Amino acid sequence: MKRLIILLTLFCLLISFVAYAGIKNLRKIDSTEKGLISNNLKLMTFNIRMGGGIENPGMNPGKLKSSKEKIEKIALAIKSIDPDVVALQEVKGSYQAKQLAKRLNLNYAYLAHKESWGLAMLSKHKILKAKSKKICKGCKIKLSSGKIYTDPRIALVAVIDRNGTKITLVNVHYHLGVYEQQVKATMKILEDINGSVVLMGDLNREQFHSEIKPIQDKLNDTCLTVGTEACEDVKKTGTKIGGRSDGRRIDYIFVDPESFEVEDVGLVEEYRDA
């Protein structure tokens, strides 16, 4: 029997190198939660722009200023839907991941693309293991000065224990350009996973672009599997800041069709300016 899954997205060349994440299972289980078993799994993906909020769309996130108030707004946005798991992109170091995890009473794993930022997975369920796999070793960015520097990207691959069932969650944030290389690496990761799998993150590419078709062929794009009012709102509104009314959707939750049945997909109604 397929497990029911509720999914909410926020608007929100494979290198053999593997690194292992710092996992902190911090969550304290309230007495009212003990013994409660649900067939639903609520997932969320959220690019938090290094805690800088939605101001100045298009600006390098590294130049945005974070604050306690902005982090609190992000925490409230997550708390408003109470997800089982949230995949975070553009996280400013392990401290920011820990800060949100403690505020929300969630377990977490964090891994960096490079020194200043990375990916995090926050979970109500115990994180058994987490590791990174490079999906883009030589991604390059040209600065306004003309200088070119490399901007590597990884996938954070985590395994959670949900009521005795292991689920593999893959969190990605694609670099602009070189999509075929990143998709190819992602597909290799997915093919090496046995059992239930979920792929979440910011692909920086809309669903009609051919580069991401291999992913669409293997997994269900949750936003295209149901026709609920909330799901239609996602299609109409989109997930890209600075153009949210034109339906541009670059953030995704993909699920294994053999393991999951999608119940609903939507945007966070409150704190959309987080």
C-alpha cells in the first residue's frame, strides 16, 4: 500500500568524492506525540537566501544581511505548516542550520558547497546518516569585474527513520547553467538508491526545460500530480522571487511513484516574505 504524502513547497559528470555531514539529532519528543503514528509525510523545500529574506531579488545572497528577526520569520514560515522534513538551500553555515533546528525542535544535518554556504535537512524523524556527493565540481561564475571563480555544488543525501521505515531524501541547489552535468550527476545518485526516495530543492530551471526531463521521467513532480486549489495556486503564483505572479516555478519536490501518493501541494500562506 502506498503511503500518503502531503507536500508543500515554499515560495519556496558525477565526482566520486563523498563527504559525511554533521548530524545532530536534537529533537525532544513531547509526551503527547509518543505513540502517535501517521501515514502522512509532510515535506517542504525552502531557499532561505542565507537568512537575508526576499528583499533585493537577484542580488548575490552572500551580500544580503541576515538578522535575528529575519531568521525568526523563516522559522515561523516553517512552523506554520509543521513539516516532517524541510530541505533548506543557501544556508549560511552550520550555525544557521542549528539555529533553525533548535528554534523548531528538529533534528538536522548540514553540508557545505564551499566555506560560506550549503544545504541543510531538518527533520522530526531521526536522521540515520547524511553525506554529500558533488554534482558540479567546475561550475564557474563571471563577476562584473571580469574575474571568474569556481562555485562547486553538492547534493545532500540523508536517510531518515520514519516509524521503522527508511526514506532517502536528496536536497539539491543547482548552479545557473551546466544543467545537463548537474542532472546527470543527480540521476546517478538516484539510481544508486534502493527503496523510497524523495528529491527536493531549487533547480533554477522551470519544468518545461528539457534538461530536467530525466528527473521527471524517473520521479513524480508533485505539483503536476494533483489538481487541488492549493496546487493550482502554486502553478499560478510560481516560486521565484521578484516574479511571483507569472507562475515561474523553479523549486521542486519529486517523489518515487512506487512509494508515495501525493495528497496535496501548496505554498505557505503566511510569512511569504520570509
